Amino acid sequence: MFQNQYETVFILTPVLSEAQMKDAVEKFKSVLTDNGAELLNEEHWGLRKLAYPIQHKSTGYYQLFEFKAEPSLIATLETEYKRDERIMRFLTTKLDKYAADYSARRRSGKIGKKNQDAPKETQNA
């Protein structure tokens, strides 16, 4: 059983209620877990402005999943995305060892947050 590490981001239509949005996220989470994927991280980015209109909408709910799975699962997941009318866009990416390492360090808080222990630089006037 060979597993790769992937991350998938999808955008849900903004006309959904909070409950409908959570239901859609749970559906795709269960597609992953029911097919043997190991969920590593889940991030809800919330309602964001789109770079360009999609389906006459200028905003969307963003969701990210990081997971380990067999390559055959990706086709199943993307078919489910295409069948669901709540999904406006999706992107699934296979992470190489460097991206997987970066992702693990970001999850653990070593990247992306301001370092609190760093000495403050003083300006000489």
C-alpha cells in the first residue's frame, strides 16, 4: 500500500448557510476517510474574495485538507467534486518531500507566525 501526501483546496459557493457549508465539508472529509486516507490537517479559511468572478459570484468559502492516500483515491475525490454543485473550484496537489516537510513545519507553528523570541532591532537616530 503506497501512499503519497496531497493537499486539496476547494471553494464552496457563498450562497450556502453555515450548516450547509459544514455539511459539504463533512461530505468530502468522509470521502477521504472512507477510502482509507489519513487526514493530516484541515483548515477552514472562511469567506474570501475571489480573484475573478466564478459563476457570477465574487466570494467563496475556502477549505483545505492535507492527507496521505493512495493515488487511486484522487480520481474518486475529484469525481465527487465535479458532481457536487456546491463546489465552484478545486485543486488537488501531490506534495513532494520538500513541500511535505514545509507543511509539517507550518502545522507545528515553526513557520508562518512571527517569532516571539527574536530580539527586537533598535534604530539609531
